Amino acid sequence: MNMQAIIKPLIQKNDTKIVMIVLDGVGGLPVNGKTELEAANTPNLDALAKESACGLHIPVAHGITPGSGPGHLGIFGYDPLECQIGRGILEALGLGMEVRKTDVAVRCNYATIKDGLITNRRAGRIPTDQSSKLTERLQKEIMKIDDAEFTFAPGMEHRFAVRMRFPDNLQPDAAMINDTDPQKEGKAPLPAAALSKNAERVSRIAEKLISRAHEILKGEEKANFILTRGFSNMPHIPNFDEAFGLNALAIATYPMYRGLAKLVGMETPSLEGSVEDEINFLKQKYNEYDFFFMHVKKVDSYGEDGNFEGKAERISEFDKLLPQVLELKPDVLVITGDHSTPAVMKGHSWHPVPVLIKSPYVLGRTSGAFSERECLKGEIGIVPALNIMPLALAHAGRLKKFGA
Amino acid sequence: MNMQAIIKPLIQKNDTKIVMIVLDGVGGLPVNGKTELEAANTPNLDALAKESACGLHIPVAHGITPGSGPGHLGIFGYDPLECQIGRGILEALGLGMEVRKTDVAVRCNYATIKDGLITNRRAGRIPTDQSSKLTERLQKEIMKIDDAEFTFAPGMEHRFAVRMRFPDNLQPDAAMINDTDPQKEGKAPLPAAALSKNAERVSRIAEKLISRAHEILKGEEKANFILTRGFSNMPHIPNFDEAFGLNALAIATYPMYRGLAKLVGMETPSLEGSVEDEINFLKQKYNEYDFFFMHVKKVDSYGEDGNFEGKAERISEFDKLLPQVLELKPDVLVITGDHSTPAVMKGHSWHPVPVLIKSPYVLGRTSGAFSERECLKGEIGIVPALNIMPLALAHAGRLKKFGA
């Protein structure tokens, strides 16, 4: 049964504050017997774990490695299997684009075409500074196709994203448009075919985009064509306020995570700087919101690079700053990750993610530290990620009794 | 949501090997404080558990005692509540019959009938050697009814199975045929009535089978009639290769377990001998497959007999052979059971079953031994059996990331 449907009638508002800190990719695996969390110097996190409810969460399902989208949706209380985010939308959000319900977004690659066949699907991974200039040129020359306004966002290397905005409020069925990337070199690009009636308008515009881009780029040695993947609309996701009765602020320095927070209806002001800057922003805005999602990116980045010590060091740095958060005395403090990124795997993984919930209403003294092994002993157990939000709401006194 | 539907789009193939060893009925309950696994001498299993991911699995649901069919389907990654195997099919498979998608199978009992009433539903449990001769006689005299070819397989005591094979490829709706066993003595046998239009053809043939068998057996003192139960077709189960991208070999000396493996599309060569013979076969075939299901039957048999020491002894014997499996260095090794068979209960039970997964990507050092109590401390937790296959695939690097 849908968790949000269960809790929605039980929501009650009050003055409590909930702070959720996401240490991106915090879960790890041992090197010389210790995981990144065990190797890090974390006296504050460990002391907190001792007096908190601890456990582990499964982001999507056992054995399933989540991308950043499903990883965050789960801890935000949405079932990542029901709310799937298209590649185009995620790319656009990741590049900091503002995307509305009626927009269509698509991820594009620069590619090399010769005699009608794709000879390089990534235009030889052209450098970002070169591809950015090409994207600017496309933007200048393609402002509109038919009645759709076009916005281009340059990405890394051969990547960029395109947003189409229509003058009406119809939502075209963008996910029903075929990817044009043939996935193998030596093949012709596929047509951006409409797989449903409602997608035909976008299909026609997409075909014009591709041929106009080729016209503009044809003099380029490598990047003389574009391939499109993941035409998509914004998913229909109930607003955070509507779902949980929470007025929420996202504190994140990376555009993708602000985009994900925006997707569920949080406020997402632009922000740059360090984790300390994020905490200062939290302090500054503390009286204005009920719920704060604070995202700590660098833990994941070092995990992705396979840098075990670097990842542990980022965790230790966060630990030093934790007392500043505790000084705010939030009614409920949740610390967790969106998924595991074990340095030994150099990437996201399926492993359960440590979680702690600090509130006056916990058992406590089950876990001796904030780590995978110690959280395994905790009172939360191993639970699907989407159970964390109902627990946070309960600890904040924001859920009424179910049944008489 | 259906687990196979989630993982199917994520499947990626590689060169890894997964070995799954099923110690049939391995879970137990304490006698003098120790379970069979705790009483057994298992230095190798215990050392392995220390460096593996450990946990317990629930074969079907809390409190539900599985038969061998659902027990195996769960650990093979199929939802045993969705894929139900008819009694006729299971009996036919158990007796080593080859059964095709378009066949119908039914389980039969010899019974005693007098003046139209069943006076003994099991023909006084006539000895196997006597019933086998009767079954041979039925086979000789009933080769065909209408256009259906008949094959009879003798079973234990009063039991046998019948397979009907049709010249066309229509699949009759066999499960919609009424059982003829009235379940109580002193009552008349029920008609093999068709409960759906599509079952009428099989119903007519079944009625002819019953009356011809009575004609042939009428001179017998006890076994002068047959009762039928569980008319069934092969269930529609996605092939193991299609579901998981695995080329799988079943190594099992008992026909029923080969039958269950065949049902999900594993290769199931005939094999006789000891557990050591099974391991030798595993070594011999190791380069030819991706996935190996090795079944160790005797652990369960002693449990069913209520022989606690015998069951523990079979576990100890397996432990001595385990290093031979470890020498193969499979990328992922899963050791578990299909259900519990506590000797004190002399039968299958609903209790969670210990499971360990050995791979380079585990936390480890959470469980000190391979036992019910120690696996409870493990990183897998208590999970539905059908989560084991996704975990095995993930540990083998055979599942892509979900979502971007």
C-alpha cells in the first residue's frame, strides 16, 4: 500500500523543526577491516548515534543500486519505483535549468556523422570548453521551432540538455518519443518517432531540431550532429507540503540536488560554498521553514573516485561541524545518505545506508557509533527508505493516531 | 511491485559465476539449547559466515510453512504466491516425469470402492511393490484415451501420477477440473467435472480414465479404484535466462528438485550419488554455466524423521566438503535452505532460514557462525526469499544502476 496515502489523513501541523542531513553516498565497505564511516574521526556523530534511533535504509529494493534521483526520492518519502524521473528532466535539473510541469526536456550528445552513419557517439568526448561554445551557438540560432521556445544548457564534454516550452498548457507525452541514439557506432541515427498520438507534435519539433542542429554544425570536424536520449516531462509528484504538511527548504550547492528538491516542491534558493556555508544558511533561515534538507555532496564524490581516505576525511570534516547544527536544537534531526558509494566500488551501490533519528522519543543506547555495523544493531532495523519520512513526522508529533 | 519486473531492465551479463547451495530444510530449532546448525561441527561454514553477508530469509510469508515447490521458487527469485505449482505437476516432476507446457498432469491414489462408496481412500496404503505392478498394468492397457497419450509413473505406496499429452498445442485449462477424492470415507467419488468450458475435453478424458482403470482393477481386493487430485498444467514461469540473464545448471540427485529447476529453465542432467559426487560434477561443468544450483537433500530427510543428530551429522559432512567448493573461487557463493525442517517438528516449518552470501562486496564480521542466531545479527537482515536472487546478481555485478 502507498505510504503517502496512509499518512496523508494523519498529518497534523505544529511548530516543530525537522532537519534532514544527507551525506551523499555515505554508506561504504571495509578496507583493512573498516568502512569509511568506521575509519573517519567522528566523535560527535558517534555520541549522537548512542542517544538516537539508528538503523539502515534500503533506497529502492534489495540488490538495486539507485541513481541520485531514486536515492533522494526515497528519503524524501516517495516510492522511487512509482515516481520515475526521465533522463532528460534529470539532466536539465542537474544543469540548473528551471523546468515546469508542461515543459519537455531531453538529454543530448554531440556526435560525429559521416555518410549518414554515426562514426562517434560522443564526438570523441570533445572538451567542455569547446562543446559549451557550440551549445551557445545552437542557442543563438535556435530560439524557437514551430511554437516551442528552446533553451539549451551546456554540460560536461559532449553532453548538453534542451528544454522545450510551449505557449499552451497541454502536456505532451514526451516519454513516448524514441531515443535517436542508435547505441552502436556505424549505424544510422534513429528517428525521433512518436510512440503515441499525443507525442506527435514534440516528435515533429524534435526532428526539426536535429536537422537544424546538423545544418549549423556541419562544418565541425567531430561535433557535426546531435543524438537525443530520454525525452521526458516532469513526473507527477505530490508536493511536499501537500504530502507531509511541511514547508521545506533545500540547502544544496549542486544544481541537481536542488532540482530534485524542487521536483517535490521544496524551496531551492541558489547557494554556493562549503558545508559550513550550508550550515550558516540553515541558521539564517531556521525560523522560516518546518523542514530543512541539507545536502553534503563531497562524501560521494571521493567515494566515486575510489578515494577511501578522502571520503573518510570529508565525513570527519562534517563531524567537526555537527555541533553547530545541534546548537539549533531541532526537534527531529535525521542524518543519512541517499545511497552507498563504497570507495572500493568507485560508484553507487545497493548496500543499506546508515540512518539516525535524534528526537526525545527514541529508545537509544542500541548503537555505539554511526556506522554500518553499529546501525545494524539499532531500533529502526533495515527499512525501505520511504519509511524514514513517516518516522521523522511521527517523532515531530506531526502524525495523528490511526484508528480509534 | 513485482521484483522480476524491476530487475529485468537492469540485467547486464558478464563472466561471473554464482554458486547457490541449498541445504534442504537446514533451518532448525534447539534441542538442549542448540539448533542442528549449532550442534553440527562446522568450522568451514562458520569461518565463511564471518566474512560473508548473513541473514535469514522468509520462504513465503511469516507463519507460512512452504512445500518444496514454493520453498525453491522463492530462493530462485520467483514469488511463490504468484507462481503456484499444481499438485499433479509437482507429483509428476517429483517422480521424474518430463512435462511439457501443453501436458496435463494429475496425482492419483489407489482406493477401495464398494457399492459405489469409497471405503478406503488409500487402498489400505498398499505396499509400493504391489502398487507399482498395478501401475505398470494400467500403463500397458491404457496407452491412449481419445487423442490423449497416457504415461503413468508409479509412486510410493498408494500414490502414482498420470500425464496426458495431446496431439495439438492447445493448453487445456486443467486446473479447472474438480478433484474426485471425496476427502471422507463412506462417500461416493466426485465426478471429474469441468469448471470451465476450456476444461471439458480433459474432463471427458478423465472420466474415461477413471472408469477404464476401475474396469482393469475390479478384481483387486483393495486397490480396485482410483481417485484423482490436482489436475494441473505447467505454470507460466519466466525462464531463468530471460528473467536473470543466467545460463543455469541444476546439480541435484533427487528428481523432484531437478523438476523444480527445470520448471524455471535450468539445465537438469540426471545425476546419482553423494554430495561429493555433486561437487565433482560442479567442478566438471564449472566452465560451461554462469549459475549453479546445488541441492543437498539428506539434511531435510533426517529432519523429517525427527533425527536431530542425524541432521546435524549431515550438516557436518557438508562442512567437510565445503573447501572443495571454495577452491573454485566463485564470484558469489550463496548457502541457504529452501525452508526449515526442525527435527523436533518432524517436518517443514515456517521459521526463517539462514542465508550467507560470500562476495568481495560485503561488510562482513557481523555474524560469528552459520546458524539461526548468528545470522540474525547479519547485514542482510530478515528478508523475503525472493530478494536473494537480486542480491546475488548485484554482488556479481550483473545489475545496472536504477535511474540516473
